[in-house]
Amino acid sequence: MLRFLGRHASLLAFGVVAAVVLGPLTVFWPGAGALAVALLGALGALAAHARATALRVRCDVLSREIDALSKRLLRAEALAAAQPEQAGLTAEVSDLGVEIGLLSGIVRDLTAVVGAQDAEVARLKAAVARAPVPVPVTVPMAAPTTTPVPAVVSAPASPPVPAPAGPPVAPRPVLAEPAPPLAARTPAPPLPTAPVRPVPPRAIPPRPEPLPEAALIAAFEGEGLEVHLQPVVTLPQRKVVAYEALARLRAGAELLAPEDFLPVLERHGRTTELDRRMLQRAATVARHLAGRGSEASVTYGLSPLSLYEPGFLRWFARLVDEESGLAGRLVLALPQASWRSLDAEQASALAGLRGKVGFALDRPQDLRFDGVALARAGVGQVKVPAGLLLRPERPDLADIAVEDLVTALARAGIRLVAQAVEAEGDVPDLIDLDVALAQGSVFAAPRPVRADVLAAPPSEAGPPQPPEPEPPQRRPFRSFLRRAS
């Protein structure tokens, strides 16, 4: 209001003065009042014309400025078109950022591997330091005035040492006899010092030697990789609602778990290839389950190194697009550390997969879950080992109420899955915590997938076709009367 009055104060003042002056003038002198009103109208018209002229001049100035800006924009676009290397430079900078992220992930993994090797070397040094060192034991020679008494050692008895030439010494009887008089005692000949065998260290059973890395790599490149499925059941009904795809490597006659061959694959840079092959087979299994009419999903735990591989998530998006009918049937599980350290590119790629596949959090480091943030990222499941839920003995988990964890996650739309349930006595405790899903050897051990399921083409494993209607059958009239009665 004040700004309006400030801009139009003169007009308002002029209008007030005119009203005050023209009112009485019109009453007493009508002709003079009419002339004054005409003069005022002429002055208003002149003021409006001047204002319109000023606005037209400003519009012309603005038009010229916009024309100059458009010319400069056209000149900039022409320069950009004449220098296409600028676009290539932008793409190279983007690729360089991706490679820097990949190298940082590799450096972190190398740091972890070196730390593990240092811990192993320190453990071996401590074991060597604790090993007993054989110490030579010397048996003191018996005094010449007393009867020699055999020494007792923990080593195996050594063969008797022959006495020097002289009268043979009769062995002492088992029963005690009266000692002969002092004059009749004859000093025994001195016995030479006999070397005693050292006490050997306790034998440690040899540990089975791990297979050489070349054999593991050869088995991985061949047909040694197998897919095993472990069911996820509901509590307390124990109904199978999902499966987890687990990688196993068959090298010769041994079937190796991931902890036995995954470090070797990480050192040789084969973890991304492992994830690609496992995801393809998991998609095949999910398609087979859908063809059988099952609603069960298939979960696979992705390696954190694959997230830093350029183009891996784009390849997975193409795989999901090619596999029709897998919406919600394939679940991608990432470690808790990966969910906490996603960069912008990885978060964008995972956001593009929402609605096509499900997401889960596994391999947790603690129980501090942000349900709202996880639900915003599309996480629908959180997998926690049963020991961490039932026996949280770590000091960093003392302030966490485990009994409220399921409720807090369910409020955000996330289901908690108890993993590694190995004892039947843990099942009632999990039910008391309101855990609805569980997985472990108590319910079922991982079993291999049949080769014919993995080898089935997409056409054979597609959705089931509706059954053909049966042709009408003629029934006797007697059976109709029997049903009617």
C-alpha cells in the first residue's frame, strides 16, 4: 500500500485538490466547472499519451536487447557445433569419474586383503612362538656311596646301558629286605651319563591343504559352478515362500562353499563374471517357478565389487527387460555397507530397476536400520543372522531393542528374514520376536538345481498355457438320475 501511494502520491493529491476545488465551483459557476473538467480531461489524456510513448520506447529497447541475446546464443551454438571435441571431452571426463570410482573400490578391497594376510601371518608367527622347543635333559650320575636309583622321564624308555666290566650287579628284589651291615657294603661302580632322548612336541593333526588357485580357476571356467537353492519359510507354518540362490564350486570330488573360492576369484578379478552367471541362472530358475505357477521369488546376494564394474547394472537392466514376467520374482541382495555407500550413479541405476526386481539388505554389520531410507531406496527385505537377533552380545548393540526391530521395519513396509537358523530351539524364540520369515538348515539344507531346469530355453520355461477344454462326454441317463437323487 505504501509503495502504491509513493508511486501515485502526486496523482492522488491532484485528484483531491480537484475534487475540493471543482465541487464548489460547479455548484456556484457551472460554466467554469465544465471548463475546468474539460481542462482536466485534456491534461489526463496528455499524461496517458506521454506514458504510452515512454512504454513504447522501453519495449523497443528490450526488443533490441533480446535480439542481441538471441544472436549471441546462435553464435555460441555455432561454436559448439564447430568444436565437437567438447562433447567428447565431457564423455571422457564422465568415463574417467567411473574409472576413478572403480579404482577406489579396488584399493579398498586390496586393503582388506592385505589386512587379512597380515593377520594370518601374525597368527602363524604366534603359533610358531608357542611351539615347544626340545631341551636336552642330563641325568645326574649317582653318588658312589649310595645305591643307584633309576630316573623317571616322560620320554619313552631308552634301552639299558651296559655296565662296565666287573662283577655283575644283582637286581633289587621287589620286596624289601634287611640292609646288610655297613662294613659289608661295597661301593657300586660309577655309571656313565646316558643321553636321554628329547621330548618330542605334541603331534598336531595336519589341516587339509587347500586346492591350488589354478585348479579353482579351471573349475570355475569349466562346468564346476553350481546353483543351490535354500528355501525361505514362514513362521510358524513353515511354508516355502522364496528361495535363495547360493553359488557352489565343484573342483574334482570336493564341493566348495563361497568362503573357500571367493577370495581366489576376487584376486583374479572374476567376481563380476560370477555374478553375471549366477544372475542369469537365477533368472532361469525364477522363470521356471513362474511356469509351474509358483509365487516364490529367487534372491541372490550380489558382490560389492560388481557395483563398481562399469556397465554391470546396465547389463542387468537389459537382462531383466529381456526376461518378461520376472517382475518381483527376482530379488537383488546387497550388503549393508553397500547400501550406505552408494554413489549417485549407482543409486540412479538401482532406481531404474525399481518395479522390475526386488531389493534386499543382507550381510549386516549392525542392527541400526533406517527403515524410511531403506524403503525409499526400494528395499523390501532385511536379512539378519539368527545369532545376531537372539544373542546380541556385542557392546555396540546394547542400546537396541531387538523385540521392536520387526515392528519398526514393518512400519516402513520391510520384512525381516532370520538367516542361518541352525538349532530347533531357536525357532520358538524367533516366533516370540514376531519374525515371520526364516531360513536355515533346520528347515532345509541347500540343494542343487537340476541341470534340465538350467538348460531349458525361454520358450519351454515360459508361463503355462491354459488347459484345453475337455470334449463333452455322453453319460448314461441312470447316472444323471443317481446324481439328482
